[in-house]
Amino acid sequence: MYAVSFYDPDPESTPERFARIAAAYPRHRAYLDEFAASGDVLMIGAFGDPQAQGSMAIFRSREAAERFRDGDPFVTEGLVYRSRILDWDPLIFAGG
């Protein structure tokens, strides 16, 4: 069972808030790079318009998703409006 984590954007976001997120990105990226070495995160990224659509990540387990979220500077610095983690049981096709 995999886990999918969503960071939902604040519908009342301001340019100043988004600037704080952009300023925290290097800390988030450094944390992500270190976490990714464990192999517990498979994919991560923002949607086409992250300020309006947010982002998601796919993890090998719920525990990994929760561990990532709990240490992510975006979360610890109060920059994530809402985080959701859903268990995911995908069909995996050869070559995919």
C-alpha cells in the first residue's frame, strides 16, 4: 500500500504568503533531498499552478508520508494550509 500526500493551497493566499513559501523552498528542497535518499518517496511535485492547485507526493507507505510531512519545513514553518494523506492501492503495469 502506498500513500499520497497533498498540500492544499490557502484559498485566501496573498502574494506575501507565497513569497514566504518561495523563501522557504531551499530548506524544503534540502530536506526532500535528504529524505529521498531513503527511497521512501517515489515522486513529488507541484501542480501546474501551485499557488492555486498545491502539490502532491507519492510515498512507499503512510508512515513515510507522515514522517516526511512532520519534518518538512513547509509544515514546521506554518506555510501549508492543509495537508492530507490518503492510502493508495494502485494497479502497477509492466514498464510503468
